[in-house]
Amino acid sequence: MKKLLLAAVCAICALTASAQRASSTSSSFFSTEKADQGVTIGIRAGLNFAKWTGDFDEPTDTRTAFHVGVIADIPLMQSLYIQSGLYFQSKGCKFEEEMYNWSDKVTTSPMYLEIPILASYRYDFGDAAQLQVNFGPYFAVGIAGKYKEEIEDGSDFYKTDVDIFDSDEGLLNRFDCGLQVGAGVTFAQHYYLGFAYQFGLTNMTNEDNVGSEVSTKNSNWMLSLGYNF
């Protein structure tokens, strides 16, 4: 995961440097002039590297998942946009513990509909590329997903498979919100490569089923490719 994210960062830096060399004109660091274009619609898809943070006896492992969505870039001025949209996000975590002839394997796969509302700084390198740095909140509602656990104790085997948002047995409440920070490059005016990190602010634990002593929050790295129309 770290190697993949590092490669994405290096690619963005290389594209930015290349675009800067290719540009024959320089632009101000922050321009308050009217943007050259109106609202832009785009599509995004990519990988998630998700885990849970909270009051756990052992840290959770990263689960590789995915996201896909539609975004809208709304210009306020040349250097400042509002970016929003609608994403389908798959998150969760994994956990595995083994001891002698006993093992416990857990996989969680909550899926969300998510709306980010991001302040997006833009810097143009001529017509070659545009750098963007995004920051702001996201709001999500859980729509599906499973909690799966397999316990082997000698010759005994126990299996649990429940809806993670089920009101009677589920672990999580449906609502989640947090903050997102990221950066990316749009090149050739249409193609996008970027990454972001999301850290949840809401304790998602369903206290009726799990108890109030456990705190569960989402943590997620996103690696995205996209196209702007």
C-alpha cells in the first residue's frame, strides 16, 4: 500500500514538474480573477486502503477496496473552487489473530454513499496541467456490507456472517462523517490522477449491540484516476 501511494505521489510530482517546464507563461500563486470555465463534471474511480481506528485490543489491518463516483468542480475564482459529488465507497478492515490451535479471522466490508464538500485550491501550469489541493468534510450513509468472522478452536469451527448495519445484530450505525485532504493533477485538461486521506470524526459503533466502551472510526487512503468532461 505504501509503495503504491508513494508511486502516485511521485507521479503527480513528475507531471507537475514536467508541466511547469513545458509552460511558457507563469501564473500567480493565487489569482482572484474570474475562472475561465464554468462548472465541470467528472468521473472518478480507484482503490481504497481502508482500516478502522478506535479502542481495540489489537490494531486492525488494511483492507483493499474501491471507490467510484461523479464530481462537480464549481469555480469561485481562478485559484479557488468548490468540489462536491457523489461517491460509492467500500471501506472496512481486516483482523487476524492466531495462537496455538486457535485462530480468529475477521473481515468487515461496509459500503457507503458519500458526499464530499471540499475547498479546492488550483494552480495552472499554462495549458499543460493544473494542480489541485483539496480539503474539507465528507458525509456518508451506510447502505450495505457484512461483518464476517471465522473462529477455529481445535476441532471446533464457528462462523458469523451478519449485515454490518443491521439494527439487531450489526456493529455500526449508518451515519459517518469526517475530514478529507488530498492533492492531484489534471493534465491535458481532461485526465486526472490524485490521492487523498480520509479520517473519520464520528464514532460509528452501534452501542445497543456492541457497548459504549468501544469507539470505531474510519481511516482511508484513496488513489484515484478520473476524466473531466
